[in-house]
Amino acid sequence: MLFLVIITGLLAFSTGKPCDNETANSELELSLNKNLLRSLETQEGLPNPSVHLALRLSDSHNLAKESEHLNKLKNDLHNDIQSSLTNGQPVSGIMALYTLALKSSCYDLNTITFTTNEKSETLLTHLKKQMEQEKEHIAFSLRPLTNYYQYSLGVLALCASGIRVNNHVSNKLIKAAVHDYFKHGDTESTDTYAMAGMALQCVKDAGCHVQSADELNAALTKIKLKLLASRRDDCHIGNEFSTGLAVQALLAMGGQVAEYATSMEAIRTDARNNVYHNPMAISQILPALQQKSYLMVENKECLNEDDTLVLEPIDPVVVLPSEIKVKVEVVMSSGAAAVYTVKAPKGSSLLVALKLLKGKNDGFTFETQSSLWGPFLSAVNGEQARQSDRRYWHLSSEGTALSQGIQDFKLEVAQKITIKNTSY
């Protein structure tokens, strides 16, 4: 009898742990969902279509807040894209994300128009034209006007919206994947492989690329192998901020559970440690944790949606931090370097430290531009590093490249930050 009691107890214990894990994971996903929804109240600059996309792919909703954000996208972001089009600037990436965000809300894309040269055309028509311009640029320079990440987004958005992607457009992406063109400087871009994987999987599922089916399959195989090969010892794929998209891609490409389960657990561990406080980062990991991908927008139905997501009030916590010393080294494109020192509150962002340094009036200046990931450095000490020139400001701490931007990287200990004008 005692033996039976022991066995029963062991069975209850063993079967209880998965349930406990499942409950904990669900609570984590709900917390991330709320954090993402709360970011709508504190966001600066333009509304983020990636945040909207993740909220709409989620199982739980606050339909009133999502509708309000949709209206901001249709007004503020729409006007910004229109301004870029008027000025002849490439907008394939942001236009593609805008398309996916609208599609996730089941919005009629044919009612969204932009005007160029006094001619009004639909959003999808303009996106197709953007992709043609990107394709033509690849033909003579082996590079898109923007980059292959944005190019992949464009292919995915067109395909998920039911538009047949021009074979010449998709072929450029296939060849780029096969020939290892997805790089940022000398480093392979996990984010780009992931987005290309979702885009090409959509093209394959649509069955509109039968002429080069073997090449398409070869590209998808190559992408999956690249993603799996870039898994680190801590199970992140690429780094902690590319793992969300990588898991999405593996899910979209029909990966086995064993190929992404440990990476999902790595995301959960970091999420519980508050690594993902940037709304853009959360917008990429939340679908992955719910075993979804951007590809699911293609068949999204906005019927009988759960509308129970409610935000509780948060009591502010005031902490008086101590100060730490930060050295800032600036390396110009010529190789000339200058070093500055500033004291900043412990736990403050690098952006705060740079503002304090600039306020000291000792020769240091900087300018920023906004992005979906937050502000990024555009000019330092009067020198610019522009995407059009294939240059950027590379950030490192004690020689280790930062995986976060200036607003998200927190200064917890005294350290040396290097800001270097770098080509790619």
C-alpha cells in the first residue's frame, strides 16, 4: 500500500511540473503582452507598426487601444511615408511593416493610397514599385537601395497580402541567401536570414515560383542551416535580440520542436530578467513565444477576438542612484580619436550619459535620428555616418560590441564606451 502511495505521489509530482511550466509561461506571455500594450501610452515619435503587428497576432487583446493605435498608424506613419515618397527616399521596409500591420487588423489595403507626381495609387502598388527599384539597384551593385532585411520585409508583405511577387524580385532574394550576402559589415545578419526565411516560405506556400522551385528550396534549406549554426552556447540564435525573429522563421519554415525549443527557453529566461524592455524587441519575441510568426498575417481573421487585456495602474518607484565614471572614446572615419570622461547615474542609459557629456561643453557633440528601435547616433563631433554612404557609428563597451542602442544600454559599472565611424 505504501508503495502505491509513493508511486501516486511521484506521478502527481512529475505530471504537475509541466502544468506549472505552462502556467508560468502563459503568465510571462501575458506580462509581455501588457508591457507592449503599455508602450503605446509612453511611445515617442511615430507609432510603431511592428508593435501593432505583435499585438494583433497575440491571443489577448485590448481592442479599443489597438484601434486607437491603428488610427495613429493611418495618420502619423502614413504622412511620414508620404513625405519620404515625395522626397524620393526609399521606404520599402517601413512601408512593408505598415502593410503587415494593416493586414493584421484586417484593414482593406485597397483603401490606402499615396500620391507621387500628382498621381494617387494604392499602398500595394507603391510597395511593388519600391521593390522594383530595390531589385534594379541589386542588378548593378549587388545591394538593395536599403538592405536585404528591408527587401525581405517587402517580399513578405506583398506575398502575405495575396500579391504575386515578381519572379525577378524573389530570385534576387534567393540568390542573396545562397551566396551569403546577408551581412552587416563582416558579420552575418541573423535578423536578415530570419526575415528572408519567412518571406521565401510565403513565396513557396503561394506556389507562384514553380520555375525555380529547386533554387527556392535550396535557399530555404541554406537559411535554416545558417540559423541553426548561429545558435550560441546559451541557446540564443545570433544574439538575444535576434532570437525572436529566428524562432519565428524556424516556426514558419516548419521546423521541428527540437530546433527552437531551447531558444524559446532562452528568450523566456531573458524576459524574466527584464532584458526585453524595448517595445521593438518585445514585438519580435512575443509572437515567437506564442508559436506564431509574421507569416500568419496572411490568413488572419479578426472574428470573435478576446478583448480582456486590461492594464493595471503602476505605482512609480523613486530610486536615488549613485554615480559611475564613464570614458567615451570617439574614433572618426580618418582614424583620429578623442577621449572624454563623464559621471552618470548608475543604471542610466548611454543616451543620458552622452547628453550629460554634451552639456559639459568640452568639445563633444552628437545628433540622433529616430528609428523603430529608438534613437540612434547619426552625427558625432560634427561628422555624420549615413546609411546612404554605407557607414554607421559602431558602439562597444571595453571592446565588446553593444547589442542594444543608446537608449536601451544601461550603465551599471564604470566602463569605456567606444563610438567608431565604421563602414559596411
